[in-house]
Amino acid sequence: MTNKSYTVLSGSFRDHNDAVIGVGGTVELPDDVAVRFRNQLLEIKQKGAPTKSSGAAKEGPDV
């Protein structure tokens, strides 16, 4: 299970280096921890990998 990134909306959290992350900061947490603090966090949506293009459309009578 990988961690997801969240923006802290209220309170504070500690990251893996024991540094305090306050309101407006970004923290990475596992899903089970994020569920417990869901009212204090906003998930940062990761953009998906770009889809591969199949190339330009063919034109002409042999299509």
C-alpha cells in the first residue's frame, strides 16, 4: 500500500522525519490513517500517466 498526499486543513501532523506539518502543508499518509483524520485533510489528486497516442489517423483510399 502506498501513501497518498494530503493538504492539512486543520490541526497539525508529523511527517516521516518527525517534522511538524501545519495548516496548508502537505503530508503523506496511508489510507487507514487518512480515514481517521478525514475532516482535517484534503486529498491531493495525482494526475494519471498520459495515455499513449496511436499516431496520426491515416487518410486516403487504402484506409
